[in-house]
Amino acid sequence: MAKSLFTPDARQLARLLAQARRDAGITQVELARTLGKPQPFVSLIERGERRVDVVEFCEIARAIGWRPLDLFDRFLECREQPEPAEG
């Protein structure tokens, strides 16, 4: 089994979190400040280079104006769509 950091689902989650943040009109710097983290923390997550645990997921969701369960439902919906081709 591949490490979860490099699975299609992990990449999809990273894309979803980045898009939800942008849709909320929040910069990486603003999100990081709200979370009490440095900006690279957010960047690493959005680039798929850092895993997000469930507590962090909930904190991120709330910080960008989502209920965690609603954002997780959106993730599950995205999983059913084919992954975009790279390149």
C-alpha cells in the first residue's frame, strides 16, 4: 500500500483544501495566522507535501468558513470524480 501522502485521494484533498481557501477569499498567510502556524504550513498541505490529521482538517475547515462535515462530504464527492491529468 502506498503511503497516504502520495495517493490520488491525498492529492485530491490537498486540491480541495486549496480551492476552498481560495473560494473563501483567504490567503495562505491569513489562514496560517488564524491557525497560529507559519505560512509554509499551509503551503505544504496544499502542495500535498504534508499530511493533515483530522483535528487539523477540522481547524482548517472552520477557519475558511466550512463546517468540517460539509467539507468532508465535498471531499467524498470529489473522490468519485476522475483525477485531472498532470502536465
